[in-house]
Amino acid sequence: MKSVNLRLLLCTLVGVALLGGMGLYRIHMDTDIMEYLPRQDPVILDAGYFLTHHPVQNQIIMDISVSSSDPDVLIQCSGFVEEKLRESGLFTEVGMGAVQAAFPVLVSHIVDHLPVLFTPEALHERVRPLLEPVRIRDRLQEIRLGLMGLENMGQAELISQDPLGLRNLVLARLSDLAPVEEMVLYKGRILSSDKKHLLLVATPRVSGTDTAFARKLTQTFNTLSDQLSAYARGLGFEAVLTPLGAYRAALDNEQMVREDVQRAILLATVGIALLLFLAFSRPLIGLFAFLPALAGTAAAFFVFSLFHSHMSIMVLGFGGAVISITVDHGIAYLLFLDRPQETSGKAASREIWGVGLFAALTTMGAFGALCISDFPMLHQLGQFTALGIGFSFLFVHTVFPLIFPRMPPGPSRRLALRWVTNRLSAFGRKGACAALVFALVMFFFARPHTEVGLSSMNTVSEETAAAEGLIGRVWGHSIFGKVHFIARSQSLEELQEKGDRVLRMVEADMGANRLSSGFVSSMVFPGKSRQQENFSAWRNFWTPQRRGVVTAALRRASADLGFSPGAFAPFIETLSRTTFPEDNPRIPDSLFHLLGVSQGSDGLWYQAASFVPGKAYVPEVMHQRYTAVGRLFDPSFFSQRLGSLLFATFMRMLIIIGCSVAVLLFLFFLDWRLTVMAFLPLLFALVSTLGTLNLTGHPLDIPGLMLSIVVLGMGVDYSLFLVRSYQRYGGDAHPGFGLIKTAVFMAAASTMIGFGVLCVAQHSLLRSAGFTSFLGIGYAMTGAFLILPPLLKAFFKGEGEFSNTTASLKGRVSKRYKKREALPKVFAALKMRLDPMFMELPGLLEVPFEMRRIMDIGCGYGVPGCWFLERFDQAFLKGLDPDAERVRIASRVFGPRGTAEQGRAPQVAAFEYPADLCLMLDMVHFLSDEELALTLKRIYQGLGSGRRLIMRVAIPPQGAPSWLWRMEAVRRRLFRMEGHYRSLKRITRMVTLAGFQIGRAAPSGNNRESTWIIADTPYEAG
């Protein structure tokens, strides 16, 4: 016997690979999460803008320390490191070489433009104290000593233009350009205050978040660290190189995640293999349970690529994890296939279709609701996940039956896992009460603290954490706490004008202590308007009297100290200048890097700046203030804002999915009690998980919120599988219900194993996700097994016992369907309400005998049969129908007073004693002439003398068909059903030939396409 179609299996694997490959080829995977965050939030938008255009976010800082306080040794070591970094070719800039080269140009510009670089406040507060004759004499004395000591050699022109050192007041503003505050400048290098550390800054050619490039950087720094140590030992000292940058965090996260995932896959594989051995008599069959999830993901990936050109890597990873929860459909299918008796793939599919369909539709609908979100990532996630779950479910019911057409009987052995699942659900009321008590206790602790910062999604190694600590201790923690600003303009001149506006805001904020320091290029290169304001203030400040006092003081001190009479003539001329020759001095190209000015590839000009927050700094207020002129990026505020946004979004998503699930459950059950029952395990899992998180001190963080969706999706599947299987099989004693319980337990256990091994992961994201999901899924499974069985048993108790206390016959019929699935329940309600049959039947039953034995050929869901059972309370009904699902429902609603068997009409079996009535309602057109003739013959033989046959037949319309006829035609074409429609005359002739006597033939209701035929057996036939 061929149990596995290996050729089809191979083709399926190739097809899955092709679909996944085509999807991967067609779609671009985005690793930049910023592209998929909400576009409405200005803080998030500004952060994305900053990460794209601001140069500081990619810089690497290096601390060089030596075992000596000799700064010259540090300078030597720094020179060695800089040379090696340049030779590596990995950096566009190393050290302060560009700054040192640009500094003379900047100083010359400042001296030439002193009249436009001071505000009225700066002139009165900072310049005026320098104009005292004593201060002027002291200043010239310093200059004279410097010239004698060679310190001011080559600066004669600067001294003549600025003898009072006003340029130093401007240059002091550039201190905010330094990456740190606590520093000493020595020979163009940045040293710590104890002169044992040197800070070196380098800009890599590629973003440090590119992990491939990050590995090159790590290898380069490791090699360089060894080389530096050897070089320093040659000088008689010890030296340590400590680099720090975004590349370290990116690489740490990638390495930790890779190691954690590899370990998790290994441990999970071992655990799941053990589960398969304990659950399947042929464990290798269980391995195929993962194929539907794989196929569903590949198919969803391909279909998604037809409508989208980009996908977030988080959507693929998270969506793939969600799709994997459909493994329970595959497990259930294979459990029904791997049985002690021979089974078929179609039979296994039919068994789990009714149980699993609603679970799949509920999960698809819940995730499909995310498409209404304004969060682009969630929008993609909803589409991708819904597609994947749908394709996975369809794969189980279309491809699996072809791969496994028939399965021979499996070896008979005791399966421990099935025994465990039976015991777990056998606690009854005691188990439900224990779960209730536990939930009530946990309810009082279900208030875990939330942690919405992005730090919960980022983990670095001990070495990186130590490097951050060293940099913070030596250079001050303000190096990590700066606020960054970037402005954009069409031209450099416009950029300078915008810089004036920014500068006014910065000055006001520093005055209000909202900022403690900050530098803007307009401090040395003001725009036209600022230039005019400052020059006007300069002229007003230098009154003739003040110029005379300063000129006289300079001349007296010059004569006393040996300077030539005209040594400071250029400065004196500047004091009396009434016009400024250059309206708007352009920033030289050589100063762009120093001042944070750049021209982007888009042709626009960008100005970058960094500020240090003050005591009165309020992130929201500052962000609103600077949005009008540029983009402000506060790393701490961005982390909090994004974390809060993600928290709120996932909470809203959780509510949306929860409400969607509730609505779908009610629509599928059409019974609020079953809906509440299905939700109770989820509520138990929620309360218990939150309580456990609080008791263990674990915060409710973003990873936990993200995975709560998976928990919700799986938890509702557990409930649906158990509720639907109980509803289908009528109790926990049915073998099918035992298999469903095993499938649910295996799905939960395999997922718990996968998440459980992550509880010991190095990475905080995986560790948190593993711990939260392990708790949630474990509690959801526990709630399903402890809470649902006793509730379901009580709900379905006595469902086959139907009393006649209801006043209305229709009401009594509807009551028989009250606990059945939604489809037969709705069908019965609509048929009782809309079909004229039930108003016409009483007139067709005027017979002189008592109805005790009734045959119903083509009984369907059993609605007419139930009507007869309620009308004749002593009757017993035997139904026949080719559809197994309809037979199952009919058997349940008939109760102890009826049976239903699967089979076609000619297979009708007679009662032990002759029947009183036979029904053939709306089914004759499905029989060929031969089948109809044989059926009528056998019915005639099974009826007693003078007993009745009631038929309702479809007659082809003479004119335009009705809409009911057209709908039936469409249904036949969809399901490929053959129709045999006959005229009334032909049907009555066939009935007469079978031996019946036609008593009546009349239309049903106002529909000429449906006709009643009443026929009786002759008395002498009995």
C-alpha cells in the first residue's frame, strides 16, 4: 500500500523553495525600522531624519590610556594609532587633523570680522571689562612676554588686529564643538584632566550598524590594540586602546542573537523530537507537522511580494513566528492519520476541518484587523500573517491528503503523551476550582511595572558595557547626553540666515537654563540680518569717548613696553569703522567639517549642531520650539517616546485583536456562553502571566507585549480546538476528542520548549520574549485543560434529551439545534422561517394510521426530520444522506428517537418492521433515472400497506428561471454536482411504475419550480 506520495512530496518541497525564493528575489528586506514607524509622530520623524543626515551618529570615539602622566607619551601613542587607522582604509577621517588645518582659517576670519560677531549683551558684559587701562596694560605685557618666549611668533598680524584678544571671546564659543567637556588641549590633541587619557575621534566609511563592516572594525581594533601595546612597551610604558561606537552594539546584538538562536534550535529540536516519540506510534510522521507552516510562510511571502516592493525584516521574523502557530493543524491532521487502523488522508482532513476551520478564520480575522492600523509595520504584519495562516491551513487540507492518500495501521503501543493529556483534562471540577483560586490570587499581583524604553530590546557584551563605563568616568557622561540639531536649506546663504534664528533661540534657552551650552555656526558666520544687527551694536558701543580712552591706553602701554607707535593701528581703525565691506561672508569649504556644515547628495545644505541640556530642559517643549527651524534629536527622549508609542500601539493592537477574536467567536458559535467559555482560558492566562511577572520582578516590556499577540493567537486556538471538538464529538470519551487534546498539548508543549530555551538567552530581547511567552502559553494551555472540560461537560449535559415543554413546534425544533455549530443552527432557523414546507406539511399528513416509523431519504441537517419527531412524539426516524457532516449533525439532533447513516438514496435500509412514512424532499434531481427507480422500488418494499411517500421535487421552469433556481445552478457548478431534472409527468410515471398510487401533485408555496407529490402504497401491498 502506498502510504506516502514521495514524488508529490518532493515536488511540494521544491515548490515551497521556489515560492520562497521568488518572494525573496522580488521583495527588498528593510532592516531600518525607522521606515516602518508611524509617520504622524514628529519625534519619530525627526529621529529618522537625524539618523540619515547627521554626521555624529556614525562616529567612533577611542580612549587611549598609558601608565604615565607624561602627555608626550600619549601624543606618540595617538600618532601611532592614527597612522594605523588611516592605513586600514576603513575611515574617512581620523583625529583632529582637519580641525587643526582649518583652525588658522577660522581665527583669521574671526579677527577680520570682529565688528559683526558680538551682540549688544556680549559687548557690554564681556568686552567692556577688558577696556580698563590696567587690563589693557596687563594684556600687552602678556603679549610682550609671549613674543619673548616665542609663543606668539608668527602672530604679529593677529596681534596688531586684535591686541585685546577679543577673538578669544569668540573662540571660547567653539569649546562646545568638543566631544567632551572635561578636557585639556595639548598639541592639538584632547587629553583628560589628569593627562593619562587621550580622546581620539574617527569617522568610518560605512555605517557602523552594518554588521559586516562592524566585524571588520572589530578585527581592526583588536589587531591595533595588540600593536599599540607592543609599541608602548617599546617606550617603556603600558597602553590600552578602548574604542566605542554604534558598531559595537550592532555586532554584540547580532552575535548574541545568533548564538542564542542556534542554541535554542538545538535544544528545541531535541525537545520536540522527544514529543513526537511520545505522541506518535510512527514518530517520523510527526516531523511533517512543520511542513504546512513552512509552506504557508513561503506562499505568503510570494503573494506579499506581488503587492509590495519592500518588507520590514521584523515583519518577516515576527510574522513567521506567528504563522508557526498553525503547526497545531498539521499535528492534529497527522494524529488522525497515525492510528492503529487503516486511515485515509481525506478522512483525516474531514475530521479536523470542522474543528480547525474556525480557529484558522479567527486568527486570520484577528491579524487582518491590523490592516486598519496607521502603523506601517503592523499593516504589513497583519497582511503577511493572515496570508500565511490561511495558506498553511489550506495546505493541510489540499496537499496533505494527496501526499498521504492512505496510511496503513500503525504499531500498537502505549503512547505516554496521550495518557498525560487524558489525565490533565480529567481533573474535572477540582481542576477548574484550583485554576479559579490561583487566578484570584494572581489577580491581586497582576500589576507588573512597565518598561517601555528601547534598552529592553538591546543588549551589549560585558566588554562593551565596560568601555561605556570607562568613557563615562574619564570624559564625563555628557558625551552620551547631548541633544543634536540639524537644519536644512536650499543654499548656503539661506542656511546662514536660518542659523541666525537658531542662534537666537539657543541664546534664549541658555539664558533660561534650558540649555547649558551649545554652538551654532552663526556665532562665527552670522547671516546678513544678524550681521547688520551686530555691526550696528558695534558702532553704538564704540563711542568717540570710548575709542579715545582705549586708543590712549594702547599708546601709553605701547610706549612703555617698547611696541612701535603704529603697532595696533589696524585694531584702532576697526574700532572706528562705519561700514562693513562684506555683507555676508561665505563659510569657506575648509571650515565645513569643523562647523558641522555639509551639502547632501540632494544638493541641499545641512547644518548640524549639538547642545547640552540644562536644569530647566524639558524635551517636549524644546522639540516643539526647534521644529519650526529644523529637526531636534534627543536620544533619551526618542527612546522614551518610541517605547511609549510602541507600548501604546501594541496595547491598542492587543485590544483590537482581542475584540476581533471576541466578535468572530460569537459569530462562529452564535452562543454567548460558548464564547465566554472560549475566552476564560485566555483571561486566566492573562491574569496569571501578569501576576507571575510581578512576583518574579520581571517588567512588562516591549518584547513581552509583542509576543502577547502570539500568546493570544495560540490561546484562542487551544480553546477553539477543545470547544469545537467537544461540540463535534459530544464528549471527552470519543477517540477523536482524545486526538484533538493531544494535538493541542503538543502544539503548546512544542511552543513552550521553543520559548523556554530562550529564558536562558544572553540577549535581553530573546530572554524577555522567551520568559513572557513561556508563561503565557503555559497558562493558556493549563487554563484550556483545567477550565474547559468541566464547563463543556456541564453545558452539553443531556443534549440528546429533548422535552416537549416548548409551546411552539418550531421552537421545539430550534431547541434541538441550540448547542450545535453555527452553520446548521442558522440553516435550521432560516429553513423553519422561510421554507413554506412546514406550513404545508400538516395538510399532507391526513392519514388514518399513527406515525411510528419514518424514513427520511436525503435528510440533510435533519430539519424536516426533527419537525416530524416533534409532531409525532412516538415516532422513530431513520435518515440517510451522502454527506458525512450532515449525517453527523442529523444524528445529534434526532437524539435517541432517530438515527442517520451516510449513503446514497438507493442504499436505503428498511426497518425491521414496515415503515409508516418515507420522505424524499428536494433531492430527487441528484439521482439518475436508474438510481431513482431503484430507490422508489426499495422504498415501496419498506413501506407498510396503505402507507405514504411524500416527495418534493424540483421541476424545470417553463419560462425565465427564478433567482433560487439560478443560485442552485451556480452551487452545482461550484461543487461539480450533476443534476437530473425531470418534468412532473415523467416523475409521477416513475412513481406509479414503482407501485405507488399518486394521491396529489401540487406546487409548494408560490414556487412553480417546486412541487409536492403525495403517493401511497395500496392496502393490498401490505
